[in-house]
Amino acid sequence: MIKITLPDGSVKEFANGTTPMDVALSISEGLARNVISAAFNGTTVETSTPLTTDGSLILYTWNNEEGKKAFWHSTSHVMAQALEELYPGIKLTIGPAIDNGFYYDVDFGDKKISDADFKKIEDRVLEISREKHEFKMRSVSKAEALAMYKDNEFKTELIENLEDGTITFCDHATFTDLCRGGHIPNTGIIKAMKILSVAGAYWRGNEKNKQLTRVYGISFPKQKDLTEYLQLLEEAKKRDHRKLGKELELFHFSQRVGQGLPLWLPKGAALRDRLEQFLKKAQKKAGYEQVVTPHIGQKELYVTSGHYAKYGADSFQPIHTPAEGEEFLLKPMNCPHHCEIYNARPWSYKDLPKRYAEFGTVYRYEQSGELHGLTRVRGFTQDDAHIFCTPDQLDAEFKNVIDLVLYVFGSLGFENFTAQVSVRDLDNPDKYIGSVENWEKAENAIISAARDKGLNYVIEPGEAAFYGPKLDFMVKDALGRSWQLGTIQVDYNLPERFELTYKGSDNELHRPIMIHRAPFGSMERFIAILLEHTAGNFPLWLMPEQAIILSLSEKYEKYAEKVLNLLENHEIRALLDNRNETIGKKIREAETQKYPFMLIVGEEEAKNGTISVRRHGDDGKSNQTMTVEAFAEIVQEEINKTLKQF
């Protein structure tokens, strides 16, 4: 008999060789019908895997992320089978599950695949699925595996890097694939599938390797789920920040300037500035001091911090000066510079904490294929700050930063979020710098603060920065997509590396603890996410222009200008459209530009000293006539509802 521990802590005895599906059946038939994957002692297993030792078992359904991954990975196998049948002679490589769906990288040789081929592939996938083939794992020797793939250099390369005795194949129908496991019970569970796109992808992500064709797809256990997902994709296309950024004239990319280097247009620059001023005001209340650091630094600075060892390969090449042996780097991080600001003078425990804040632009080299609008760029501005404090100040300082992050989210309409405590991967200690003792202190401090603040948090091993653990905020946008926004990190290591000190009450020198924090993360990525979350309808306090005045004809220009001046006196940002165009055209264009309010002025308004107020998205039937003063009160009331107090 073996003892199986379930997630609720209960322990049940089963016969040796019992499978996860057997365990599900022992709980309820309903659960067994829905179980599609499992994990035993932390390792993903099939629902048909015999369990031969005591251990902990987790059963996954479609409603679990792990269940979805097994579902999508299994579908990638079925799609690979369909591709081999439809395109004989192709070479398969890898087909993992991703956040939304799966892909398979394929060498099609001289064959081509396009949108016109998608339906026949989808139809074949569903035909195979309806046959309800079981997924079966089996172990093979390295020699057998190499013989199987003697004509496929990609699979051969993967096998060469595996140890004999650890190699497994997955079989279903007439198809076999090199695979570590993690599948649904049978293909019949796959009821709906769609190929989303094809793209080029270098083998193993290395641009020196052969370019393959990456076929992206997604699948569901119900057709209704696929229909809803495709509708969501259509909405996402409308909200794409690259499309909206162009329509709203916020930013631009120029090939002459370079890929991944956004140019901020006047409206976008004004938007950025408002966000900066919003955070600077809150930071000032919280006791932060603004600093400014250069865009470059000596290579030795980043060698000292450890960034060069970890990120040197992803940095731009060193800048060489006329002086022999002198090298500078474009700044990849602000924290080493802030350490040197702290080091500019001696400190006492009475002076701490010191809170340095900077909207500092940093640079990372991203491969061209990885660049994506504002979310993946080569130059970006972080809303960076670093707090240097004593051990007994750490808890309060960390909680104060949590309050600041929550204030930012609340003021910008991000209400749906969870917190993630990112800690070390204990199996890969070489990924990190610093002592085990300091890591444990830092991790415990973050967990304690998250618990005390009542955050809904999870602990994620292996997601820490190389120099310290962190608290990441995972925000869901209006389309239900999850984004990492806002991060707080506890760091005992950079103070060691930069030999930072303060004089304690015992008159001895001590190391301060360093907190890294960035509520926005980066201005570029944050604005991209905010654009897609709001579809360009930003909170009223943030809108580049809060109103546009539309005059019915040139006769009312002077009155329209008077209204504009009155709005400026009330600190309402507005524009005047007095072009010789029809009011209908002006309204349509104002709708496209997403002005929150259209203020229409004509004969009646000029005579009575009023404005006709039309909201963005309205059909015009609910227009209200009022004075500018009454309108100003409405604007201020709406701003007060969204812009929280800190």
C-alpha cells in the first residue's frame, strides 16, 4: 500500500500502482470526468501513470493553469501529427504550451504554409481528436532515440544533450514524439482548435541558427470557449497599443532612429509628464528625494554590481574612449548609480532611511524579433527608487512601498491583481549572489509584509532577481490578461558589493539594507498596458485633453475662444476646433481621438453663455446644456472619484 497526500492535507492509502485517475475516481466520478493532468511530488505526470511510492498528488482540471498547459501541449502533438501527414518530409522540433495556447517549430524545407492552409490543418486535428487516441509515455534508450531521429538534426541535437535512461517518447495514434510528458488522457477531450498565426523563429532562439516556421495555435474543451476567445482576440486587436498609439498620436517608431527606440510625440510626452508628476507628488509626500544620474557608466561600475556578469551578453557593446582601456556602457540599471550617490558621504543611523527616486532611462539590447511596440524596447525609463534603511526600518519601509503601489493602481483603474513573492530556486544556487543567510532574511521580510498588508499572494520559486527576492504585482486588465506591474525588491547584496555603511547607535559601522521599487516598472510598458486596459479612454485626470470645443460655424469663434479661456481658468485641458467643417465630421473625428467631452457652441449657447456637453461614446441624445462653471464642477467631481488621496 502507498500513502497519497491530497492538497487539503488528507492522506489516503491506495494499492501500489494506483494511477492519478484511480485517485480521482475514489473521490468522485464528477472529478474523474474533469481531471486532465496531475502532479506527483512536484513532477508533472500523466493521469495513467502508476504511483509506486508515498507522495503528494495534485489533480488538475481545465480550470487550473497546469491543466490548460497539459491540454495545449497535447494539442501541439496532434497538430504535429496533422502537419506530418499533410506535409510529408517536414522536420519537427519542439511544441510547448505557452500562456495562451501552444506552438510548434517546424522546418518545412521547400514547402510553404499560409493562412489559406489553416482550415485543412484544423480539420485534420479535429478528425484525429474525435478518434479518442490515448497518450502513452514510454522510456527509450539514447541509441533508440537517435536511430528514430537520424534524419532530423534538431531532435538529434536535443537527444545528444540528454542522459541515457532519462529519454521518453509519447505515442498517440500513429504518431510518436520526443517528450518529457504532461498530457491529457486522450485526444477526444479536444473539441475545438484554431491556428492563430505563423511566424519565423530561429532554432533555439539563436539568430545564427536556421530559421524555422513557428505555427501558433490554441484549443479548448468546448466550441463555445473558442468562440469567446476569438471574440476576445478581436477586441484585443482594437485595443492594441501600437494601433491606438498611432491613432491618438502618442508615439512613433522610426527606422532611422532605430528599432525599439520610441519617439514620444507631443500628446504622448504630455501623458508621460502627467504620470511622472502624479508619482513625484506622491513620492514627495512619502519622503523621497529626486536624483539624476548619467545615461552611461564605467564598465567597472556594472562589474562591481554584478549586472555585467549576469546581463553583459544582453547589453549594448562597450563604448570605448580615446583613453586606452577605458570602457563605458549604456546604463542597463539605475541601482549602481544610486549606490554611489549614497556613498557620496558618511551616514548615521539617525539619517536613515534615505529614499532616492529617479525617472532614469536605461538601455538593454533586445533581438529584433523580440521587440514589440512599447512592451519590449531597447531604451526605457524606469520610475526607479532605492531606499537605504536599517534592519529595524525594513518592515515599515516595505509596507509603505506597498501602500504607494496600491495608490498607483487605484488611481489608474487597476483593481484586479494578485501579489507574487518571487524567491530563489533552491536547486540552482549559482543563479544568485549573496549569502544564504541574507536571502532567507530578505524572503522572510517580504512574506511577512505581504501577509500583514492582507495581500492575496502566492510564492513563486525561481522568479527572484539575481541579487534578491521581490514582490511582484500581477494585474489583470479589462480583457482578463495578466501583466506584471510594479515590483518591490529587498537587497542585502548590493550594499555588500558597494561597501555601503552607516554608523549605528553602537558607534560601529553597519551595512544598510536596500529596497528597490518601481510602481510603474517602466513608463513605456506601463503606458502600453494602460492603453490596452482603457482602450485609450484614460482616467479623466490623465487624459491629454479633457474636452474639445466644437463651434457650429465661424460666427461663434469668439464665444468658443471665451469658453476655452474659462476652461483654462478652471485648469481643464481643452482644444478648440473652429475649422470650417460640418459639426458631424467634427464629432466623428473627436470620437476617434477619444476626447472625454465635446462642448458644442452655437447660437443658443453664445446667447445664453452656456455650452452643450456631449460625452465620448454617447449618441448625442443625452447632451446637456450648462454653464462652464457647472461643467467644471462635473469634471472635478469625476477626477476626485478616480484620483485617490495618498
